[in-house]
Amino acid sequence: MSLFEDLINQHIRELEELKQRLLSDLETKIRQRSYELLSKYSEEISNAQSQVTLERERILYEALIENRKIISNTYEDILREIKKDITDYIDKNRTNEKYIKFLENALLKAREVIGEDLIVYSSPKDRNTLTILMRKHGLKGEVVDRDMSGGLVASSRDGAIVLDMTLDTLLETNVEEIKKAVASVL
């Protein structure tokens, strides 16, 4: 994940700022609504104390539910943004040493699992790099173009063994770790 740390850290800082704004806005809304209710029922407070308490609890509960929805939507937006930022970064930096090393490690893992004769599916933008890396490591087989953001899918010739190391799959696999990092900020 070292390739993605800077992007994730940037989003974590943005989440810290968002958290502060959300909490402040929520407190202001609750305070304003509470003052409105207290002034509205000022004549009836002695007779309707239990009603005011119930109304206040309902408002707090609704605010809490709305806050959770906002946070949930924010999580999803942030995860989409992280994924987009990472795919954009990869797309712009396919010749970056770290990305090439990532592809090389994926090929070496495929060789461990599948063997030396394999079919590698990749983005057309990675075709040349993967062909060179396969030659470098003495791998037989071919590189086949497939619509994907980055990474690769390696398969045995008969298709019995498939190893998916695409960018999308790796992000999906690590989404829980990303959510934990985001949650620690919120």
C-alpha cells in the first residue's frame, strides 16, 4: 500500500476537517432547534415537561440518524475519490518505478502460483512493460489486452488457475483497512 499512502493521508486530513465541521454544524443545529422549542413551549413547560423531554430526544435522535447518514455518504464519497485518485495517479504514472515494481511483483507471484507458462491480461497501456518483465523473468506465455485500470490477471493456459491482481480487486480487498483509517479520523 506504500504507493497509495500519500493519497490516503491527504483524504484523512480532509476527513479531520470535515469531522470538525460536521460536529460543529450538528451542535449548532441541535442548539438552535432546542432554543426554538423551549421558547415555543415556555408557557407550557410546567404542564408539559415530559412532552418537551420527549420532543428533545426525538430531535436528538433524528439529528443523530441524519449525522450517521451524512457520515456514511461521506465514507462512500471518500472511497470513490480515493479509488479515482489512485486510478488517475496510476494512469498518469505508468512508467513510475513503484508501479513497474508492483507489476513485477505481481508477475513473480503469478509464477509462484501458476508456473512459468501463463496468460497475462492487462490494460493495453501496460502491455509493453509486462512483455519486457515476462522476458526478464523467463516467463512464457502472452499478454492479452483487457479493459482494466491497472494491475493484471494471470491465468494458466487451461484457465484452471486464475490470479486476480488488478487495481480494482486490490482496492476492494483493502477497502476495510481504508474504512478503518477513515473511521479513525471521523
